[in-house]
Amino acid sequence: MGPYLTGGADRVVAVSPQHRQVPSSGRNKQHNGHSHSDFGCRRSLPSADPKGCLACRHGDSEGKGVGEGALSRGGAGGPRLCLPVSPRAAQYACSLLGHALQKRGASPELQKQIRQLEGHLSLGRKLLRLGNSADALESAKRAVHLSDVVLRFCITVSHLNRALYFACDNVLWAGKSGLAPRVDQEKWAQRSFRYYLFSLIMNLSRDAYEIRLLMEQESSVYSRRQKGSGGGAPGGIETGGPGDPGTPGGGLPQIALKLQLRVLLLARVLRGNPPLLLDVVRNACDLFIPLDKLGLWRCGPGIVGLCGLVSSILSILTLICPWLRLKP
């Protein structure tokens, strides 16, 4: 059975059903002459199939799709050209441009044209997302089989919320396109952004959990090295001195030192895991969009456009370099 397609909020990704997804912390298998960690692959293979791992094929299929994914061309066995297409990036670029033009006092006619272009791009994106609810449900069904309980909960709930978000988005498209003129567009827009917000919260919770696992793993490795070598703290920081436990007046310096060590450890973990870093930044940028639309935190069209554009560029980057995509 070959790869099948699964859609993200604005992406279409090819995924091989031969993979059993597992948590990403320290489970890299040898396959096809290299370690899966070389390409950011975090899946274990039930059989030594040299074509089973998409990452081992250097990402020639992950990220394929049309519209909001990527276009590819080339014959069977021949070279492929992945061409990222992102109406989402164009839409938020228009939002950012419209805000800049308004600040600079541009002509009302030009501002109107930019808003119209942004509206057309938004409607086109909704058309391209028709049917993504079924893909999100399939992704939720696959996530149920993850061995890690926390990852299973976060990823499954995230996919379920995405499925509901896409369903509301489809109703919105029907209302805006005239197929269902009686649809209360404001109500359905609020519902869609609410489900979108819940999905992002689950994604960020999953990122925080993975960061905690990697920090614990890095800390334990460092502790074992310290026992063998008797060296100092990472980054040249000495833990001895007035901040030691039991020293009078050393409580606050000790807390500051521990905080500094945790920040250094976090920076080391994120620097060593680019897929996780990109996923955190992308989800954090996306978070501003539903917060603004739901009125929970008004940040203005300029911030929304900038965050949406940054998130879209990072999504395009994961299409061009599939090893930067966080798995599972």
C-alpha cells in the first residue's frame, strides 16, 4: 500500500501507512544505511523496506499536493520539482500590506483593492480546504495508536479540533459563495476560530511536552558525564560558592543560577532540534490569529498579518525541507 494524503490547516502532506508513529525522544532506527535522526525521522519501521520511509527518500513525496501544499512534476523515477504554492502567505501578506498602506495614508481606492484581493484569496483557500475534515479524522485515527499517552492525547485532540474547524470553514465557504445565503457567517466564523484555537493549544502542549522530555534526557546525559569527568556546569557556570544550599543569604543567587541553567539547557535542546523549534514558532505565530478574531486579545491587522505571513513561510520551509517537519 503506497503513501496516502493527509491535509493540515493549509497543507497537504503525503504520509506512508507503513510507519508506526512513536514519540520522538531517543528512538532512532537504522535504515537504508543511515540513522533516521539524520533527517529528523522519528518513526520506527516494522520491516526493512528501503522505500517505506519518506524521510529516507530525502523528502521527495512529503509535502506534495495542490493549492496550499506543493506542486510536483516529473515522470516515474525521474527528477521531481517541488513548487511551493501558498495562498495563505499571499493572503496575510495582503493583510500586512493593507495595514501599512492605511498607516501611510494611501488612497482609499488602493486600500479597497488590497482588501478585495485578500477576500478573494481567503475564499479560494476555503475552496481548497473542502474535504480536509475527513483527512483530519483519519489523522486522529492514526494518532490513537501512538504508544506515548501524552502525545496520543494531544495529537488526537488537535486533529479532532482541526476536523471541526474545517467543517465550520466549509459551511462558511458555502455562505460566502452564495450556495447557502442564509448561513450566519459571523456565528460560524467564531466557531471555526474557536476550534482552531483549541487545536493550536494542543499543538503547543505537545511541543512543551517534547521539550520537557528532551531537556530531561539532555540533563541526565550531562549528569552522567559530570560524574565521570568532575567538570563544571554547562556554559562555564560554576554552581559552587555563595549560592550553595545551606549558605546564609544564598537562596536568591541559587534560584537565579538554576534559572540560567534551565534557559541554557532549553536553548541547547531547541538548537539541536530544528523541527521542534520551527513547530513552536509556527504554532506561537498562528496563536495570535484566533486570539484576535475571537476578541480575546486584540493585536490589530498588522500583527495578525505579520504572524500569519511568518507562519506561512515556515510552512513553506517544511515543504521544501521535509526533514524540518515535526514527526509524528
